[in-house]
Amino acid sequence: MCLAIPGKILSAEDNDGLRLGRVQFGGIIRSARLDFVPEAVVGDYVVVHVGFAISRVDEKEAQRTYGILREMGALEAEFPPEDEEAA
């Protein structure tokens, strides 16, 4: 299953016309494209689906979503520990 998960933008840069950001999902940091949310800035929460930020969301809603995903066990399924990814 592939989920859209909220994350906090830690940094953003324009790289040859592509807007890229480092986004934190709980304790995990991944790169994501920010082209679909040009209004999003560092510190904002965005919903990311398959590596693309698709909308902004407020922090309260992001935290609520994290809680639901943890209860479902979905965060671990989407973001396995780094050593499991290499296997």
C-alpha cells in the first residue's frame, strides 16, 4: 500500500528548474519534490505521495494523522528502518 503522509519541510532548493526539499516524517528524513506546492516554505507541513508534495497541511492535522498511522502500524510499513531497505 502506498500512502500520502504529512512531513515537515526542513530545507528547499531550486535545482535546474526542479524544486526539491528535505522533508521529515516523524524521525525519518527523505527528499521530495515540491513543484506542486510552490507556496510551501521551510517549516511548513506538506502531504507527500510517491515522492511529491501534493498539498500543505497544518501542524495539528499532521500530528493527528501521525497518531492514526502509528495506531494502524502504517508508518513502519511505509518507512522501514534503513538497514531493512538495503536487504
